[in-house]
Amino acid sequence: MRHKKVITAIGAIAAVGFSLAGCSSNAPAASSGTVTVARLSGSDDKWKAIADKFHEVNPDLTVEYTIIPTDSYNQQMG
């Protein structure tokens, strides 16, 4: 008898979960905004070029590129 109640409860929880999942929005994510990139590096030439290329392909997104020197990483990220 107890086993039957557990199975019924699990079934009810699953049914509620599936019905709530059906309520989710299928709208695409926004295609504009700001992307923040923090990079632990001593040099930014290569990564700056990558960020610039990303911005060319995604003009509606703004890339904020920050280089964090290795000697101050813990201070910056802490």
C-alpha cells in the first residue's frame, strides 16, 4: 500500500513538472547587450583581436575587454 502512494506522489510531481515546462517561453534570447570578458594575461594583442572580430560578427553586442595582470589576479577576482 505504501509503495503505491509513493508511485502516485512521484507521478503527480512529474505531471506538475511537465505542465510547468509547457508554460516556458520559446522566445529567442535577446540579440543585443554587453558581453564582459575578463582575461588573466600579460598581453592583450591576440585577445583584443578576437574581441574585435566578435564585435564585427555581432554588431549589436558590446564587448568590454579587461586584462587582469597575473600579479593582481587574486585581488581583482577576490
